[in-house]
Amino acid sequence: MKKWYTVNGKKIVSVLLCLVLAFSLAACGSSSSGQSAGGETSGSDSESSEKVQITYAFWGGEDEAASTQKTLDIFNASQDRIEVTAMPIPWETYMEKLNTMATGGNLPDCALMSEAGVLQWAEQGMLNDISDMYGPDDPLPMESCTYTYNGVPVAYATANNSLVMFYNKDMFDAAGIDYPPTSADEAWTWDEFVEVAKQLTLDANGNNAASPDFDPDSIVQYGCMVENLTWQLEVWCRSNGSGFYSTDGTSVTINEEAAVEAIQAIADLYLVHHVAPPVHRSDR
């Protein structure tokens, strides 16, 4: 198999997208923004000092909600034109809540959404062309951060991530193993990585996973840990020459031999080699 373990920060499509929702912008006949039906702005409205109210929906736990609110407090205090109100929604019911709000015509002004939600709403004609957000001379987001449907930009990624490897020097020192190579040309092969992980995995009697006396039922130290989030697993597939989808997005490739081999290798860290803990968490 190819060298996977040194991940070199390839583009990762984030699951967080900032959407400009069609319903929030489609007040075609409304004069609530201070514009009359004839397109003229009334003087009283233009001179009003009342802030524009914007709602922002997002998912996350209590800590993330508190952090987001703290950021919004700073933003709201920094200017006198806009006031943003946070709308935290649990991830488990996020899309259900947004779909319900869409049915009632009461969507937030902007929101986060997963790739699957973007595709679903784009197919239903619920998302605007957001390229109008930028003027002709404004710098545009990178193409890799732009989500399009039938060639129309409908969302931008807001949290692109790069996977990195980190390691515990104390564990390597105790096992007498050299630290991971820092050069891609010297990167471990997959088999070399597994062997190092075995040396670092210990049972209650101090035996490592390469020892014939190793007890997989009494592990006190695992040699590695790999997340099983869907978007992270795709990186491993790509590093092995495949992926979940073709480059042009027209076909599914997760059933290719190289992709299956990569995912199975990750699973075998726990199932076969006993060098990684089982990771149970829902994709987000």
C-alpha cells in the first residue's frame, strides 16, 4: 500500500457551510426594509438609527454555543448597524428544525448546513445564487471553498480543515523508538506505521502488541488513534489513490478496491492489530 501516515494538509471539504437562504432574501413586494413599492426610500427610514436584526443558526454543544455568543457580543458592540441573535440548535435535530422553519416561512437569516443539506435544498430551489454578495472588484472566496449547484454558487465553506499528526514524545522515548519522520520522502509505509503502533501499545503486564504474551483484553495504552468521521476517512482513501467520489463528482468511487482497502486498514487497527481504541461518534 502507499504511504498514508504523513498527511500533508490536502484540501478538506468542511461540513460547515454558511448559507444565504432564499427565503430570507425573497421579500419581493415588501417595503419592510424602508423601500416603497415604487423603489423610493423614505426619509424617516433612512435616518433611523434602529439596528438591522439578523438571526444566525448553528449547531453545537453548550461550550460552542457560549463561545459563539461571546463572539457575537463583541461583534454587536463593535458597530451600530447590525445586531446578530444566535440560534443554537442541537445537531441531532438540526435539519429537522430548519425544514420545519422553511415550511413555516420563518427561516433564520443565515445558518450553517452540511453538504447533504445544501444539495437537498439546492435541488428544491431553496438557495439563492450568492455570487451577488460580491461586487465586480471584490476578491472572491477560493474556488475550493465554493459550493455550486448546476454551476450556480449556493454556499461557501467556512471551516476548512487540514488533518495533522501529533505524537507523544514520552511514549516514543519510553519505547526507545525514533520519532515520526518530518519529511514526506521519508514517511512511513502503512506497515511501518502499524509496527510502530504495536510497539507503543501496552497491556496491563507491560507487554506490547508485538509480543506473543500480549493480552488485548487488558490494554492500558494504545499506540494510535484515528478518527472515523466520514470526511476524515475520505482523506485516507485519497492517500491510497481513490476517494468517495470521482474528481468531477459524477460517480461514486467508495467501492473501489483502493478505497475499501484504506477503510478496512483503519478498522483493522482496532479489530486485528489491537493498537487503536474503538471510536464511536456520529459524523458532523
